[in-house]
Amino acid sequence: MDLVVAKPEGLYCPPGNFYIDPWRPVDLAVITHGHGDHARTGSSHYLAAAAGEGILRKRLGADINLTALQYGESINHHGVKVSLHPAGHVLGSAQVRLEYKGEVWVASGDYKIEDDGTCAPFESVPCHTYITESTFGLPIYQWRPQAEIFADINQWWQSNADNNRTSVLFCYAFGKAQRLLSGLNPTIGPILVHGAVEPLNRVYREAGVALPHTQYVSEMTDTTQIRKSIVLAPPSAQGTSWMKRFGDYSDAFASGWMQLRGTRRRRGVDRGFIMSDHADWPGLQSAITATGAERVFVTHGQVNVMVRWLREQGLDAQGFSTEYGEEAAEAETDIQVDAASNDEAHI
């Protein structure tokens, strides 16, 4: 028996009678992380990693029926042993390990290999069958060490500050913004954030993640310092009236998609910083190999390319059709969070 199959509601575990990151309401949803394309409203019960509880309650509602597991802690549900293990993607992200009658499957959710210091680092989980994402599953995607990227970002900010020009850095509000904050040099100037970002910063801080001081632009008593500042804002803020307060600013976008020059042109920004919270091509290869799995299912992204490579390695590989797609979902979530935030979120 397959421990996970694709159904209209999402990835389903038949013996356990639950779903993993369902895209429609179900009775029991096991959630890998809080991004909007993986954690959706309406399910009766949720199971997720304890580290992500604050994020899920912020995004899905404080009163959701949620069971939170520590990483590595297991429960038995209808004979299926379920445990959650760090995925290294964002705060609270988890891989789902399922064990039933001696068979072990792992659903990766979204993951990255490099430890960024803002969430528990990726843990390799041995299994017979691995369900992997493949968002950046092409050889073109090979990430530089994040320390080098932070050096570039801080240099760009410093250059703008020296010329009294505000630096605006577009990034997804959950995960990417906090990762960027962790690498900014606060001695350059003030760090300002959009209303969609700060509530999530608070959740990270409450979880014990060290982030530099951030503030809204309206809180600055010395407005001359705005031109020395860096502003973190969601992509949905680009080109809106909210941006007018920064005058002649320089803007940039931080995303793995910045690897493609066409994407940088479409975004219409001055700079593109290639930083992703997903594994790159070598990272995907190493993660899959380390599981020891002989059977691999590939979800969202470059499915066909990854399946072909896996088969060339002698593995039994095929694709799963899903409705995951972080970029569109995050843009929609940014707007939803904006509407619920204070006046600083006007976009």
C-alpha cells in the first residue's frame, strides 16, 4: 500500500486518514509550514511542528484546533507513526515522516540545505520513499553562500546611504524578510519594515530568534535618517502610493528567481539578489541521495527534469501533481496581512 497518494483535496495518507498540506478543507491536515500555499484555512484539525505554532495561529487564526509536536516527537494515528523533522525552510518548517508496517515515507515540504540561523537546520531523514519538492530543480540554480550575498546587500545599502538614498528591498514577508534581517548590518542606518512584515518579526522574536531592531517609517522622529535606511517590504508594495514617502530610492528584490535576468527585468528593480529559501539543484540532489530512498515522488517546480535525473540514477521516480506555488500564494498573503495590519500597511 502507498502511504501517500494524490487526491483532489491534496496528498492523502490512506491508512492514517489524513492529508499533508491539503489545498481544500479536510478533517485532519498535517502542515509542513506556514506559507499560504501549504497552510490553508478551513480544516477541522491541524498537526504541525511546535516551532511553527505562532506563525500558523497568526495566519490561520488564533483559535484553530492545532496539535503541536516537537521535532522528533511521534504520535500514532490509526496505526501510522507520524513525526516531524526540521526542513530548514522557514520558522517551524518540517518534513513529515510516516511509518506503517515497517515502511517509512517522508514528505519533505519545502526545504533548504544551508543553515540560515533563523530556523532549525535541515535534517536528513532515512526512508524507503521520499516525496521531494523541486522548485529550483534545474542545473542553472546553484546558490552562493549566504554570507557572500549578505555582504553584497550591505554594500549596496551602504553605498545608497552614503548618497542619501533610501534602500528598498522587496522580499516575502514570512521567512525571507526575517532571514534578510538576520544578516543586515544595523550600524549602516535604521531598518524600516512594512506593516506586513513586522507582525511576523514579532513571532520570530517570541520564538527566540535574534533579529535587529526594526521600526515603521512613521515612528522615526528624525526624518532625515530615512535616506540612510533600508526598508523591507513585500512585493505587493512595489509601485504603490506607500512607496512615495521614500522619494528618490533605490530598490532591489531578493529571491531565487533573480537567477533569471528576465525575471529581474520584469520586476523592474535596480538590483536582484539571488537568495532562496529552497534547495538549489545540488542541494536537492544531495538531500534526496542522503535519505537512501529507492523510490522518489517529485512535487511542484521542475518535476520532469528532476524525475529524469533520478531515473538516470537508477531510482524509481515519478511526479505528483500539486497546487503548491509559493510566489503567487505569498503575494496574496501579503495583501491579506496588509489589510489586517495598522496604517503602516497601506499600499
